[in-house]
Amino acid sequence: MSNFINKIDFAVVISTKNANPNGDPLNGNRPRENYDGFGEISDVCIKRKIRNRLQDVGQAIFVQSDERRVDGFRSLKDRAEGCVELKKSNKDKENYAKIACEKWIDVRSFGQVFAFKAGDDNSVSIGIRGPVSIHCAVSVSPIEISSMQITKSVNGETQKNPDKKASDTMGMKHRVEFGVYVIYGSINTQLATKTGFSQEDSDLIKESLRTLFENDCSSARPDGSMEVCKLYWWKHNAQMGQYSSAKVHRSLQIVPIVDIPKSIDDYNISNETLDGLTPEIYDGI
């Protein structure tokens, strides 16, 4: 494995059409938006998709979703306790963290808190900071949310009157008619050294971002409704970086050229030149 020695900044431009990029469970699963009407996708949602893509290519994942569980463990505690190598660490914090990072790519990428109670002698409380940081994605323009009343053709539970429709046959679906979002992120060399994050891991993260919505379709996000339009990948020539991440991210300019954008072509995307730092630019698949 090659050492990760060059700081990375990245930006992913994504589009959504007639889909719910990230529903808010506290707001009837409506697409997330801020108080100014701009759409949002949480960093947790983005990391979930990255983990799924890494799992698709055969990488070991600690935080597995229930529908993608491959080892039979139904909780993070069970997965940690089921790891033979971790059991042999004798709760030595440094060794425990080292083993966890070596075993699971999402732990050495994003970090993880291992805080499990199992009696006074067997409790675990270990925090690992990962080098890959992801911002919440925000739409470039305010989003327009459409809502649709839906009904199920069958009751969820048997009713006393079999001919009567239950209340759970009624529901709502919400979608963003069109929106362009930007995901920003960075990879820190100092934290990469601590977790063992490698150059090969960086390449896997890059490919996961480029193919973020592959194998991710659902009723809320039908195939083709979410698309990675561009991936910008800035590789600095120094461990600490030539510029701050804020300045690098700000160099990407995305400006609507019509009043009501309906496609990615309705935006002008440009990149301000930074002396000595040129991004690699990739199209989504």
C-alpha cells in the first residue's frame, strides 16, 4: 500500500430530476431544504452512498446498512465483538484502533466511535478521527418541491370490515423537480498517517464519488433521476496543501444562466485558476 502524502480537495457536481435526494424524517420525508429554500443532502447520506459503493467493489465495511448486511451481525457492537482480531487487542486503545482501521476501509476513511457497554470490565470507548471529511451538499439554486397524494391498493393489516380502506393506504410522495447540488470534501494527510489511509484508498474514494448513484435506485430515486455531472479532484503538491480547502472549493463557480434552470446545461460551470494547482476533472458514468 502506498502512503498518502498529498492533500486532496474535491467537489462533486450532481443533478436531480423528479427525485427525493435526501428525505427529512422529521418533515414527512420531504426533501431537505434550508430556511432560504436551497436543497440539502446530509453528509451522513453521502457517506452512506460512498460506503455502499465501496462495498460493491468488495471492500470490508464496518457501518453496513441492514439491507446490505453481509456478515449476519445486526449491530455495530455485535460486529466489533465478532471480530477475532479486536478481541485479541485486550482493550489496548492504540492497538484496537489500528486493527479496526486495517480491517475496515470506512473506519480508516471517515473515522468511527467505538463506545459499547458490556459490563465494567468489557466496555469499549475509543474514538478514531478519519482523514476524509464531507460537507453537506447544498443546491446551487432554490429548489421546487412537488408533492403527490398516493394510495395503496391493499390494506396493511386486516380490517374488521374487509371492504373498508384503512388509513395507512393513503400517503404522500415528495420530489425535487430539478436541482443541481455540490458536494465538497477534503482528505487530510496527517489523519491519513494515523489511520493507515493509503493512496489506493484515495483512488477508491474518488471512483466511489464518480459512480455515487450506481446501484442506488429506489422508489424515491428511480434509476437515472440522480446523476454525477462532474468530479473535481485537486491534488496538492504538499502534505499540508498549497491553499486552504475553503479557497480551493471557492475556486469552483457554478452560476445559473436562466431564471428557472431545468437542466445542467442551464448553468455556467467554471474553475478559477490557482497557481500551481490544477484539478483533475472527471465526468460521471
